[in-house]
Amino acid sequence: MENELTKPAVILRWAITLGWAALIFSLSTETYTADFTGRLLAGTFHWLHIHVSRGVFRLLHAMLRKLAHLTEYRVFALLLYGLPSKKSSGHWQPRRAVYCILGAALYSLTDEFHQLFVPGRHASLLDCGIDTVVAAIAMLIPYAQERISFLKSSKTSRQGHPV
């Protein structure tokens, strides 16, 4: 099968995915509290000579922290989806996408549970919901890639060109 990956490639993909999960875990530690990111954002604004009201700053800070969730779990879901299986065909696999969404959701729950025990952090089911929705939206990327590929190959074959 032309899409089958070698064992080292499979190991590398798993290592990258597990590394990303470890990064998510580390971002949930005491080091990356809201105070830390607030100081980081304030320092960046100061360096760039940007002045905003406290209300605008709080809004931007909250958006920055939620953007982190968007990035973390979009990448995580795509890494999970990209992991090869014996049935990998390079085509859209809805069942696999559902498992990736569930995997990201479960990991998000464990991450929020972990934060219950981290000083300066708190657990949020809203964050779990955001993470799960982001993972679901991320699954539109491989779906769209497969559809675009299919449409291109259909157009080429209708025009009489070799596929």
C-alpha cells in the first residue's frame, strides 16, 4: 500500500503527538498561570508602546488564553488523526475523526482535572467544551483536503487527462 508508513515514521509520529500532549500538560502547570500570561502581555504592550484601558487589556488577555486552547487542541486533534493505522488509506475516515475528537475531549478533561491541583490554576468545563469543539472543527481540515483532492481528480478524469 503506497500510503503505509515505515515503522520509524510511525514511531516518530507517535513521539510528536505525545510530545504535543506533554506540551499541553506543561502549559497547565503553575508556570503558565493567568498572572504569568498577563505580565507577558503587559510587557509586550509596553515594549511595543501600546496603551489600552484595563477593560480592553482584560479582554485581550482572556482572548489570548482562549487562543492558546484553540491552537493546542487543533494541533492535537490533527496529530491524532494523522497517526497511521493498519486501515489507513489516505481517504477521509469519519470514524477515525470521531475517535480523534473523543481523544482530544478526554485529554482535555484530564488536563482540567490536573489543574484542580495546581496552585494559581482552576478547572473549567467550559475550556473542555472549547477544546472539544476545536478538535471537531479541526477534523474539517482532513475532510476538506480529501474532498478537494477528489474534486481535482474528478475534474481531471472528466477532461480526458490521465489521473
